[in-house]
Amino acid sequence: MFILNKIKNIIISISTVIRSICLVGLQSLNKRETILYPDKNINLSDRFRGKIVLTKNNDGTERCVACGLCAVVCPVNCIFLQKTENNSGRWYPKVFQINMARCIFCGFCEEACPTLAIQLTKDFELSNYNRSNLLYKKHNLLISNTGKYHNYNFYRKSGLSKINKCNSKCKTKLVDTKNLLP
């Protein structure tokens, strides 16, 4: 009985080695996956996350309202922003920086942005020899179009235009939330 178990184990071991050799040999006959990149285009998935950009509305104003949700949700803390306010009371980022050397392209900042200002594009050519060149400032990130979401406007969607129209016509008085703060 002991000898039969030894022979059985030897046969199983040899058959495993032969099976592995056959699988490697069959794999060598398959089509190669290597793409000669600069000469041929790379087909990227629709869900590919590449370079981060800041978009504008159709009227040319910045979409970002400097809420800071992107910086809070970033797992590697590569986003830094400072907000300021313009004459009409609208917030916008005075300073917006992304350290692309630290970014892991997770897409959390895009998902957290309520105004759809941050978007990840399919641009993946971001390599650089100098690490300080990978610190992208607002003027590097801001693009002149709407990106993926063409007809989206945060203020129109949130009802700000309705509130402004209601001030002159409505009987109910709007509450100023800044006066409620301690």
C-alpha cells in the first residue's frame, strides 16, 4: 500500500510538470499583446482615468466653487485649494494645486465634486524627469470647455436662478443662513 501511494504521487507530479510545459508551449503560439506605442494608437477603456482637468461652464465661468470636497476625499492628499469670493458673492478657488507625483488616479475627486468641475480625461502622457514639474497649478488644469458634461450648470441645477427670481415676486422672506451662525 505504501509503495502504491508513492507511485501514485510520482505519476501525479510528472503529469503536472508535463501539463505545465504544454500550457506554456500553447501560450507561445497565441497573438502577442505588445503594442508599439508611439507608432500605433492605444485603445483605452471608456472608464480609463488619466489627467485631471478643471472645466468651465458654457458661458465661460469656472465651475469650481472651492467647496473643498475633492481635497477632503483624496486618499493621498494631493489636492490643495484656497477659496476666495468675487464681487457677486460667488466662491471660486484662488489657489488650486494637484501634485500629480502623488496622485493615484482613483477618481474620488471627480465623484465628490458637486459642480462636475474636476474631470479625469484619457490623457496618460504625464511623465517628467523633474518632480517639481508634476505640481499642476490652476492655470495648468483649467481648460476652456465643459469636458464630458456639456449642458450642466451647478447654479441652474441647484435652483439659484429660481431664488433670485423669487426675491422680487414671493411673499415669503428668505432666511440668511450667515446670520444664524454663532
